[in-house]
Amino acid sequence: MNTSKKIKIAILDDHPLIIEGLNLLFSKSEDYEVISGFTNSTSLFNFKKLNSIDILLLDVFLKDDNGIDVCLKVKKYNPKIIVLGMSSQSERSIVLQMIKNGANGYLLKSANLDEFIYCIKNAIEGKIVFSKEVETLMNIAHFSDLKSIPRLTQREKEILQLLIQGKSTQEISEILFLSFLTVQTHRRNMLNKFQLKNAVELINFVNQNGLL
Amino acid sequence: MNTSKKIKIAILDDHPLIIEGLNLLFSKSEDYEVISGFTNSTSLFNFKKLNSIDILLLDVFLKDDNGIDVCLKVKKYNPKIIVLGMSSQSERSIVLQMIKNGANGYLLKSANLDEFIYCIKNAIEGKIVFSKEVETLMNIAHFSDLKSIPRLTQREKEILQLLIQGKSTQEISEILFLSFLTVQTHRRNMLNKFQLKNAVELINFVNQNGLL
DNA sequence: TTATTTTTACCTGATTTCAGGTAGTTTTAT
DNA sequence: ATAAAACTACCTGAAATCAGGTAAAAATAA
């Protein structure tokens, strides 16, 4: 870590207001500086000095893209860039996916300004950081989830996607050119995998755990 | 409208960052001033000078409360206060409910800074205002919705709530001390009301139109 | 190449949901 | 007081879902 220079922060958030706020927050600091703010992912990836970024504060809900994919791309490009996910509401599933994709932490935008600073500091030191509320959300059944939840196969995902739209087994079989009976089997397998009772429960479960 | 004084803006948003940003935005203006920012609804309602507020910028997703209820309370207290809803993602249902509760407009936080100013200006002049994205979202089937969508009765809502949790008709009947057949009738009535095929479609419809 | 996973498909049977109709009671609004 | 709406409950029958099992291709990984 080079201490002679300020730590360079970039922001990707489709809310100009948030960028303004963060800018203001760090403008007083002697250790950090915001070198650029982007409102969409393409302008981030077109950024010439991508490699000079130390920390990327990354909103997960973007207009043109989503933070989960952006995180993966950034980490692939340069794993040394510290990526901190941000959003307004925190969902377990999203936080889990971000961490799975290499993010170094997750902050709620509603966090106190102190919390922002504190988390960034710790992230630089190599820790995985969460703002308070995210932490409590995560601790309920902490990290076991990433392994214990069986995942869906490709076909299952396709069927699930149609199921979520309210399509019946018959309709799904016609859309995917499968036997009615095959679709039934897949449905049953999904219910069995997660120990659920019916389609509604399945959809709830999938939404809550971001399995699609 | 008193032009000798600045127009007084209050902000209720659980994101300190947003409040900071808006503060900065209006700090340059000669026409507007931010007189106070709140991060929860109780502190807003404890505010002594509530009546001096001209415009309330109101986040709909709050920790302790929700903007839809807050809007109603504020308008009840003083209908002259101009209330503009804000959120990160826009959902038809929420926007509709806000307007129904007397809000004077709705802005996405991702709106450009110019858009904020523009909308506030027009709201003061008595218009119902939307930021661009909200406008396109609303225009798809514009305001007919408020009337044309038949609404759910109390009992139907109770049953729907359980249905959404994945409960079966049998379970629901036990929970609500009703006949199995009665619950079936209510389910059927709901499907008929909205011309839907099955429970999953019903749940989607309700979520999309905020009927619960 | 072999083992494993995935995808496909069938059978049987129980349970649940969906669709149509009717109808008495209670609550709410005019 | 009367009409309208909401709530309750029943009947019948068709359709769909759920639950158990088996099993053979096909694709993927070791």
C-alpha cells in the first residue's frame, strides 16, 4: 500500500446525488480522493485509468447493467481493485452473490458517514467488510449458505423462469418442446431439492435466495 | 407564493448521503434552501417548524416507516406542504399509491440534478410532476388504472397474504377458521376479478399493482 | 474411459386447484 | 329501510399439481 499518495476511489452509481454526496464526504479527507464517478457501467469500462483505481464503490442496481456482473468483470480485469457493493435495500441473496463474485464487502447506502469511512479502511487492510445492518442480515445463518443451498441446473432454471411468469406445466412443455411429463419431473425435483410444498413457496424461495 | 423568502425544503430519507447531496445541490441556489433533513419519520413529526416547510422530499423506503403512510399523514396535517416521493427503483404500484395519497409528484433518485430542480419548480406551480423515467413508466397505461383495477376486499387480502406465503387452501382455512370451501370461493373470486389463471399469476399481479 | 450429472420420459395415485353454479347470512352504504 | 356488497358455505366435475417410483439417453467431469 503506497502511503505517499492518496487512495483513489471510483464510484459507479446511477444516482448523481450519491456521487455528489460521496464526493463531498471524501473532499475533506487527506487519505482518500474520489478520482471519478460513473453513472453507467460502459463509461466505467471505457475509463482509461481503470488500473489506477484502488477502490470501486459499486451500486448493484444500475440501469444498463447490474453490479454483480460488473463486480466479476472488474475483478477479472484486475483483482487488486477493491470492490465494495452498495445498495439501498439489502437482500441476502444479492450480498451473497457479490461476495461470491469477489467483492470485498457490502455497504448499505443508508449507513452513517462514519461507517463508510470505517468500512473502506478495513477493506484496504484486506478484510471483508459489511455495514452494520448488512452484518446483522448476514449473521442469521452466516456463510454456510453458499455451500448448503443446492443449485439449479440450466434446464431447471429455464422451467423456473416460465413458472414464475405464471405458466402452467402444459404451457411450459409446449414452449420448451418437452414432454408434459418431463416438465413435471423437473418441477418435482426442484421442490424436492429445497424441501418445498408448492410452486408459490418455490418462487418465494428462489427470489429470497437469488437462485435465478 | 412568497417570493421575498427562499422556498423551504425538508428532506426525509434514511440515507445521510442523499441528504448531503441534496444539501449541496440547493446550497448554491438563491430560490431554495434546505431547512432540515431527517433520517426517520418520527423525527420529522417531532419537528417544531413542520408548518414552515414548503416542500418535502420524501423517500418511500424508510427503516421505521414507509413513505406512502408518511405522505398521507403530512397531507392530513397540512395539505399545503408539497410532497414529492422519491426512491431508487420505481414501481408503478408505489407511484400510484403515493399520488392517491396526495403526493404532488415522484422522482427517481437517479434523476439528473437538473431534473430535480425542474420538477420542484413545476410542483410549486401546482403541477403533478414525474422525473423522466417515472413518466415513461406511468404512461404505459396511464391513470385509468386507479379506477379500472377492481380492488380486493378485506377478507380477500387476508387470504391473499397467506397464499403469498405459500399456504394451501386447507392451511388457510385452518388459520382463519373458515370452511375449506369458503377459502376456495375467495380464491376463485380473486382470479375472476383480475382474469387470471392461477395462484402464481395472481401473486405477480398483486405485487406489480400493489394491491395488498 | 469411466463415473457422475443432467436431461429426458414414463407409470400410478393422491391431493389440490380451477371453474361453474347456487344461496343464505351479515355488514355497509344510501 | 332498503339495496348493494361482502362473507360464508355448499355441490359437481374437470384440470393441474404433488409425490413416489423407475429408467434410458446424453452431456460433462474426473
